[in-house]
Amino acid sequence: MAPRENSNEPGGTPVPVETGMATLATLRIGVKAFVEKDGEKRKAEILSIATRNRNPKYYVHYEEFNKRLDEWVAADRIDLTREVEWPAPEKPEKKKAATNQKSAPSKSDQKNLKRSRSKLDKELSATPESTNLNLPGKASRPPRAGGKENKDILITSEVTDGSTPKPDDEEMDLVDVQDAAAAAKAAPSERYDRDVEIEKLRTSGSMTQNQTEISRVRNLEKIQMGKFEVEPWYFSPYPIDFVDSEMVYICEFCLNYYGEVTEFTRHRAKCTLLHPPGNEIYRDDYVSFFEIDGRRQRTWCRNLCLLSKLFLDHKTLYYDVDPFLFYCMCTRDEHGCHLVGYFSKEKESAEGYNVACILTLPQYQRKGFGKLLIDFSYLLSKRENKLGSPEKPLSDLGLLGYRAYWQEVIVDMLMDGRVEANIEDIGAAAGMTTNDVLHTLQNLNMLRYNKNQHVIVLTDAVIAQREKQKAKEKIKGRRTIDPDRLIWKPPVFSAASRTWNW
């Protein structure tokens, strides 16, 4: 093995990297090797190793590629004729070394310690018996994490606006970053074991309680939904029985899942559902929208959450769907209404969010459906006479979609002269918060400071870009949401139906 230097570390400090030849028997987690991908050899890091159908499989992440391209590969795709990079050995803990180097306390320190102990004993003796003290020798009752203990939690992972993810920037498939703090409080107090948590995540379907290890390993190979076969992007906590299935069959109407084609065929012969199990609140010649209450349709909504988690890496998924409404967009044909995408929404959001989670299924992406979903969410906010904004942080694709939508709506309003060049007026007309309007204007470099005040300037570059986009829309055709076709009133819920069912 020959050590070499890697200068790609932060700060440019060269770090020695141990390289050498490897065999299948010596490959382990953390090794970086060249793996065949689309006819080319690309450097990839081994994140997990498993035996499937009596053959070893390696879950790899390709360097400089998006995480959604991580995949399980067979041993014959790993090039062992070239040197591999071995993972760096773990550094000894500095705290232990520092503790061992500490000298014995001096006599004065011992006297002060005795005084403080005697003072503490006096305080404790004066404390009423009803006071709950976490004293040594007494077991304190662990706090509940938002409700009943032992509640199953479905977890997800990290991705924000394309930057390096942080452990706390987890989002929920239905709730956002504020719930990551609650999930962290629910973590056990004992020492965290990374290997045990990853094994729990990979094999049992029980959810890891450490937020940093979420979605490390994708567990399903392929899914079939309707006439489409789709490769999942991320981990989703489907039962362990489906890990070894080459294909998972999902009913596109009831969203039930099956590991065998015979089981799925029997189900399809009996399934009578032809659309999402809710009220159709919008219909035009292109799409329909259905409103589903998570409290009334728990099984269907939970299945929807499992499905969407396959393509969302930035949400923390809770299995209790009662506090949410789901707005599902479908296309129609003679066979029924086919799910295209959806967004979820809290029945009562303290922050005023109008979207908790939003997703267009991969088989329908890049066709303008995402923009229709966003537009429909703002239409509902306008009917409620509220200003709406999606929960943060947004996923990488979500951020791109919202930025494009905000830019298009704001620039069109200014070009048409529908509103004055005022941030508050623009937000009120579009149903957007002033922060989102301000963020978009700053991103487009349309804010100028003149005579002690900020002025909105519609630049030539922005106008030219929008005109170019309109020319493309004329060729491809543009779909929009017609507000007159929405038959809906803001629902009113009791206090019990707005909370978690724990």
C-alpha cells in the first residue's frame, strides 16, 4: 500500500490517503474504488455491504454526483485491477487523553469541594418531599416525545438548497424543520452506536433515532406503478420483506404495495378504487384535484407518504397523518384518475405555511405539473384570504421549482402593470409573503437603493429572459389553473382533528 496526498480537503491541507490493491474479501465500508457506471469507470465510496440472493452487493455513492444516483451494484462492476483508497483510521478521542493528563486536585480544591457538598446537602434537606429531583440512585422518568411512548416514527434525511446538508436540517414528509428538534428530544440518552442504528435502518424497518444517519441506504430496487417502472432515489421505510424483491408493485389507485406479481394481480382484480379517496374540488380538461383528510383516510395517506419518501430526501416523516390535508393532482382517462403529484398542508399552521410537502412523481416530471401544484396551493391561500409560503428548508428540486414560479408571477405582474412596484402590493396580489417576494427580487437583482429607499427596477435582462420563456411556452403550450373551476371553501376543524393522534 502506498500513501498519497489528497489536497481536496478544506483549507487545502494535504491529508495522506492510503491506497493499495484490494479483493472482494477485503472490501469494507468507507473504501473508495472505481465502479462501472453507464459504460464508464467512476470513483465511488462503499456505504453498505449486504448479501442478496447469496451474492454480495455493495451500496455506493459516486463522487461529484447527486446522492439520488446512489445504487446497489454487483461485485463484477467494481474494478479491482486498480488501486482503491482505504478509509482513514479513526483518531483517538482527545477528551480521554486530556482527562488522563489532568493532575490530582490540590488541597484547597478539596476543601472547596467539601464546602460545596455540605451546602448542597443542606439545600436538599430543606427541599419538600414532593419536589422531583434527578438524584443519583433515583431513576427519573423519561420525558414523552410529543405524546405516547414507543410511537413509531418514519424518518428521512437531509437536502436543502443544494448546499452541504446539516444534521438538523431534516424535513418531514409532512412536517418540517421545527419537528426535527422534537425528534432529537426523543433520541435515547444512552450512547449512540452508529453501526447498530444503520443496521436497524437497513434491516428492520424500525426508524433510527439519530438524525445524522437518515437515508444513507436506499432499500428498494424498482417499483412498478401503473404502466411505469421507476427506480427509487432514496430510502423509504417499507417492510423488510421488500428489501430482496427485484420489483415492488404499487397499486396506483389505493397505493397498497406487493412484493410478488401474483399477489398484485389478485389485488388489482378486487380493487375498486378509481381515484384518490377524497372530494374532487377542481376539474378542467387536463387535471383534477382531490382533497383528502389524513384523519379520515389514514391508510391511504400513510401509503402516499411511504411512496413519496422514495423520492424525497429532505423530509422527516411522521406516521401520524391526522393533522394534514393532502391535495392530489390526477390526470384522467377511461381507466380512472392517475396520481401525478400532491402537496400536503397542515390543518392549522402556526407559521402560516400553505405547503408542508410537495412532490411530482418522477414519471411526470419536466412536464409543467410542478408549477400547477404550486399555483394551486396559492389559489387556496387566496380563497382563505391569507399569504402563503412553503415550509423551509426546501429540497433542491423544490427550491428550483418555487424560484421559477415566484420569478414568473412577479415579473408578469410588473410587466403587465397589474400592480405597483411595491413589495406589499405584489405579495397581496400573488398571495405570497413579503419575505418570498423580497427574496425573489434580490435573487433577480431588481432592488436598487435610491434617495434613502429601496426601489424595484425591472431590468432589461429580466424582461429578455421572460420574453424568451414565453416564446417557448407558445411552442410547447402552457397549462394554467382556472380559479373559476375551484369548488371549495376553507374547511373548519375541531381542536381534536388538528392535532397528532398520539
